[in-house]
Amino acid sequence: MEQKINIAITTFSNEDSAVACSRNLIQKKLVACAQVSGPIRSFYQWESKILEDQEWRLVLKFSGSNERVVREEVMKSHEYDSPQWIYWDADTNESYGKWVNAEG
């Protein structure tokens, strides 16, 4: 039987910030899993300029009931003026979904 979980993605300008955010969310039991990867190359438009930066991606997995509080916690610790926050509901296998929903 499938289970529903939430997945969210954001980026940070450096690894230390991404790791600190991950640890904070795990310690507060708001997410079951936080994965930091990078560096990645990001290309984007900001104030009518095309920019390229090195960033660190943070992927979070958590219970659907926690989305608002997880988002607020991430935004409090974020250094960007307009931080990325993309999340969606995902189907997963029963054992993994039960673990995510129990832990975060």
C-alpha cells in the first residue's frame, strides 16, 4: 500500500548553511530526512541580470502535516532575499512512508 509524504527543495549559498539548516530540522523532529548535495551550478535572472552561482541543494522529506512549520523554520535560517521553496506530495512505498510520517 502506498504512503504519502512531502518532499521539499531549497538551495543555500554554502555547504555550512545547508548543513546547519538540516541539523536544526532533524533535531527539532520536523523532518525525517535531510539530504545536502553540491556544489551545483545555478543559472537565474535577478534584477534583470543573468547570473551564475555555486549553490548547495537541500532536499527534505517530511510528513504532510508539517509543511507550514518546516517552511517557516527554513525561511528563518535562510540568507537569501527570495529563497527557493518548492514542495510536493509524493507517493512512496509503505515502509518508507510510515517511517517518514512517524519521524517528521
